[in-house]
Amino acid sequence: MAQIFHRSANSFAKVSIAAILLLVGGIVWAAYRINAGTFITDVNVARDQPVPFSHKHHVGDDGIDCRYCHTSVETSSFAGLPPTETCMSCHSQIWANAELLEPVRASFRTEKSIEWTRVHDLPDFVYFNHSIHVNKGIGCSTCHGRVDRMPLMYKVNTLYMQWCVECHRNPAQFVRPRDQVFNIAYQYPENQLEVGARLVQEYKIQSLTDCVTCHR
């Protein structure tokens, strides 16, 4: 019986299989990179807002504490957004006629809330509680970055599950003294793991990695 395939078909088959495996691997790698990229995560991308609020000015220049605006961050799952009255407590006197702040004055006149665009927006299937993290010694800047340097607010972390789990598996890396939670410029000491391990014991921090911790 005559040979159907040329001897070179064996080499061609091997090369084809290797090429297919490389192609599949490349597609998986590209999908991973795209999923972790700015286009999907919005990391370092400032979102458009109805009023271009500057954390750099209010926090960095004026030294306003996080809790002045985010009043429920220590007691609730939601950090809270300031009502327009909070803005007007200053801006009825400062920049009172600035065109830039007309949406704030309009909100105050009409009692209609400003519709801010959420920057740190978790999926509906994820439960996150600000108060428990704050009271366990996790600082604002650990998740939100140096907001005192942000003219416009943007994410510095993906907020993906793997990023959260990294802290949950080893909280000693990130915990700080409770009196430093709202210190936006806090620097971790060189012996952070030693200090963190002590605080983990003192604050009774558990390494919670069970699914139901966040997915309820």
C-alpha cells in the first residue's frame, strides 16, 4: 500500500502542535494582561465628576481629616458621602461665587444631591465593611493611596479578589496603630512584620479567607 503522508508530515505535526500550544498560551497571557490593565481596572484613571473635587487641595493643602466628609467610616460599612451642607459650611464664605462651584450651590438651593461618579465601586456580590477595617488598624491610604496628592480622585489598586486576599492572608504586612489610621502620610516602619504581628495579636485580627467573609 502506498504511503499516504510524506515523512515530513511528522515534523509538520509536531510544529503545528507546538504552535497551537504557544498560541493558546499567548491568548491566555494576553487576556490576563488585558484584565489587569488600566482599560479594565481603571487604575490611575481619574473619573469625570459633576464637580472637579480635589483631595490634594482639601486634604493635602487644607489638612481636612477624612472623617469630616466621610462621617460614617468608623461606624458603618459605607464610608459616607458628605451632604451639600458640609461643602457649604466652607463655601458659603470661601469661593462663594466661583462658577466652578455652581453645581454645589444649585444642590444646596434645590436640596437635590450631587450625583458623584463612584471611583471605588465593588461588584454587588462583594460585601465590604469600612468600619471593621478601620477599627482593626487598616489605614485609608492602604487601599485608597495618597489621596492628598490627587487633584482628581482615581484608584491606585485594582480591588480584585487576589489583591484583597493578599492582605487577609497576612494582615501583619498592612496593619498600623489605630491612632495612625487616618494619617494619610503614614510610613510603615522597617520592622513592619514584627510590629504588625504584635498589632494582629493586640487587635485580635483573624486571617479570614473563607468565601463567605466577602460573598454573602
